[in-house]
Amino acid sequence: MRIILTLLCRNEADIIATTIEHHLIQGIDFIIATDNGSTDSTVEILERYVKIGCLHLIHEDEHTHDQAVWVSRMAQLAWEQYEAEWIIHCDADEFWWPTERNIKHELSQVPSTIEALAIERFNFLPPPNQVQDTAPFYQLQTIRERKSFNNLGNPLPSKVCHRGQDGIFVGDGNHKLMRNHQLIHPIPWQSLEILHFPVRSYRQFEQKIHDGATALERNSRVDANVGLTWRNIYNNHFKKGTLPAYYDSLRPDSEALAEQLSNGTLVIDHRLQQEMAQQRTKQ
């Protein structure tokens, strides 16, 4: 079985290498990445993986966050050029995780009658705003939500993966699939989940909201409901100068944190931290 991972990224230098290493460890055979005009060291990191032959890099410099178009292009490339049997569509802050063995094993268990899966995501809490620790994000962020919701109060939408085939269109956000203009209904799959680290520092969060929301404003293809979380935070907090307070609200105070850990609303999760530690030991 050949599994291809697609990645769309912009200014993800703090996390992109960990994302790539994790998925290679978990049985991904090859990665197709689109860099959307990063101004940090993201491109240099991606090029390291190009040189060792495990990544195909596409440059897309137009800051319109045209995700559906760019990811669908990667899906077609994965099918036509890299003979993908399964294609996983991933953001740089997402870590697909199997309940047993590795991703390749889990996908090998999917009945041949199923062509696409919907995988649930779980958000990790950000570190406190004033933390000056320069340790990797996965050492600072080891508490996640048992059930995650977006800033509108709705359950965090799942992400999709699918069998390699021609004519696939991946919807904005990597939540929906179509093939030759026909909707594909992915099956919820419990033996895979996604560990999600969308907020890793205040500076990263501030740039993400600004860059994402303004890029969507320049995109004439999408309607106002695409990227609604980014747009709402940008309009209601970034523009009004209340983004630091909003960031602080994403992490409970110490008393509430202890209570939510006790009642199971939050859980401690060291899996990524342990995997990276084991990887460093092998090097």
C-alpha cells in the first residue's frame, strides 16, 4: 500500500519538521507539499526533505489561501504521478494518529467498499502567553480537549482521507470530497484520530489570524463562510486589540485547569512528546 500525504503550509517553521517526521514514522510513503509564500525558514526545511527524496515541493506565492484548488491539485498529482493508494490531506499543525501500530496498518484494515474516511480532531491547549520557554511546542503542550469545538461553539469538523483516484476535488478546510462533481460521503473512522496544535504561541497565533483572514479577503472564489473562525477572530479581536485577552481565554486558569483534568473535560496526552523523544534517541 502506498500512502501519500498532502501538506499546505505558510510560515510553519516551528512545527513543519515535526509534522513531516511524525508522518514518515507512521508509515507515510511520500509527501506533496505546497508552500504559500512563507517568509520564515519553512521553505528551507521543506527543501531538506526534497533532497532526501521523500517530498515534492510546489510553490504558490499568491496569498489568497485558495486551499481547495491547491489541495485538489496535490491530490491529482498524488494519483497521477505518485500512484497513491490512499491520500491524506493534512495541515502543518495536524498529527494523524493510529490507535494501533501505524497509519499504514490502520488504512490496510479499511474494507475495499469504503473509499473515504472522516477523522476527528482534538485540540491541544496553548502555552500561557507569557511563557518564554524555547522548548519545542510538543514539550510545552501536553494537555488536550476530550471533545473539541470551534470558536462558534460547534464541534470541530473532521478531516478527510480517501483512496487514490482520478477527478477528486477536496473542499476548503479538507472537510469534504467530491469526485467528478459528485459528493463522496466519508465514513467516520475511530481507529485514527488527529492531534491538533493550532495555537502554539501568541506570536504564531497573531500572525496566523492576520495572514489567514486577510488572504481569504483577497480570494474571490470563496464565500464568507469559508474560514469563518479566522474571520471572526480577526474582526472581533485582532482589529479591536483584544487578541491577547482572547489568547488567554483559550487556556483555563490553574484552578479551572485542575477541575477540568479531574472531570475528564481535558486529558493529559504525551504521545507526540514521547514519539519525538524516541526518535531523538535513535539518531
